[in-house]
Amino acid sequence: MKKSVKVMEREKTENEQKCHHFWVIDVANGPSSPGKCKFCGEKKEFMNAFPTFNPLRKNSNPLNFPKMPEVEMDKDSES
């Protein structure tokens, strides 16, 4: 008995939802790289860097820490 197209599509969707993906990601060449699941063939884009730090931006530096508020010392303190 031949399966209908709808049944085959539903089975494919169910299999993709059950898949514990094993991503094979292309070599980094730009801001993102394509990846493909070794088991089910699903495709996805992966970022090659954290979006908050972009070394291509002029004023970006991973060592720029946020400003800390000023703290007053007690005059009676010995340290």
C-alpha cells in the first residue's frame, strides 16, 4: 500500500522533532556559518562570534569593563 504525501510529510516532521541533532558546521568564513544535522538533514545558521563583541567594530574591546559606582570610605576605617 502506498503512503499519501500528507502522511509522508507528517512522518518527516515527527522524525525531525525527535532528532537529537549532531550539527556539522562549515568552517568560519564571515559572521555566520551554515550547519547541517548529520542525522535528519535539517539546516541552520550558526553565529561565529558573540553578537555583543564584534572585532570588526572600531570601538569594540573585550576588556572594556563597565564603570563601577564610587564608594566612600569611612574615616574610622583602618584599611
